[in-house]
Amino acid sequence: MLPEQTGPEAEPTDPPVTDPPATEPPVTDSPATGYRVLLPDQWAQIPLRQGTEEAVRRILDDAFARIPADAPQDRIGPYKRELERRFRSSVADAQKSKALDLYLPVKPMGGVSVGASILVSESVVPRRPGEPRTESEPTEVAVQLLSRDGVENADLSSGEIDDALAVRREHVVEAAPAKGAELASRRVEYILSVPGDPDRWFVAAFSTVGGGDPRDELAEALVEWFDAVMANFRWTRG
């Protein structure tokens, strides 16, 4: 606060006549139409609803181009076929969940091959036609949506990301060889309320096997990295 100034008393004068201030229209938040995440070059995006095959082909071609020229020719063919089979299987599994985008590390990070993924999807609050919205707190709705899969003993926290409510869940999924999951995995999910549409929720689900143990140092470092990615998440509008 500035100190109060004193001086000679001035003669009173009439206040100057001024035009009334212009009234500005109220500022309203436009609804979100998309999202933006910042990922390193080692990660690639595979859209799951349109342009999937083009993205898959581009990523595979890039991977095949990095095969050393002096690699044994009798091994290159089987290696390519197995790489393509596994990659396409991961994409097909993601599509079954009706997700929006899949992000995968297609090059080593810091010289380390990373077993991880980010699956982006949306969740909608189930509601019958004409049914009014409930008065539930948004955080309660987010937790209910996350609880659909029956996961127990998960670590839950909440906050805000780009002015939207965000609920974070972290847990470990044990290995299930019968379902194709040979290793246990660490899961971190963020569910964000979509601005301008209270019934829609954005979900970003991160999964990693770490270095073979979902609780090892590599898994811890990757979880911290994903948290940093989500801290810089932004909506796109209009």
C-alpha cells in the first residue's frame, strides 16, 4: 500500500463529466473440442477411430528402416513379422475398448526400451432419455466411473488440470497369463471433466511393466514422467 500523501488543501471543484464505461460482454468458457499432450519423439500416436491403418503402417515402416543393414537376412523376415503381429495386436486390443487414441513408445527412451502405453478414451455418465442430471458432486461421479471395473485398494487423489476437475487413480494389476498378460503392470489413470459438457469425462490411462516389476525404479520413474505429462495437459477449444 502506498503511504498517504498530505499537502496544501485544494479548493473543491466539480468532478469532470465523463461518458459511462462501456459494458463488456460476459466472458464465457467455450466448450472443449479436443486435447493436447506433449510427448517426446520416442512416442507415437495411433488414432483408433480414423486413420489407424495409415499410422500403423508409418510406424512399422520407420521401425523396419532402423534394422541394421548388416543384420542376418534369415532373421530379418521373422523379426518383422513378429514385430508387426505384436504391434497390430496391441492396436486391435485398444480398439476393442472403443478408445480414441493409443500412444506407444516406438524408440528407446534414454537408451532403454520401455514397456508402456497411454490409452485415451472418453466416458459418459449413463442416463436414460429425458432423465434429469443428479446433484452428485463431480468428484463422486468421477470415482463412480473409475470404479466400474471393480478395482479395489487403489490410491485416489483429486485436483484440477487446465481448470477442469481431475481424479487420479493408481494401482497394480497382477499378471494374468490366461488373458495374455504375462507380467504385472502399474496403472495410473486420470479422469477429467470435459468443460462445457458435464456428462462427458476424458480418461487417460497409463500402463507400464517397468523393468519387469511394476514396483521397481523404472516403473516409479515412468509414473512420475506420466504425472508430468498430465500436469501439462491442455484442452483445445473451438
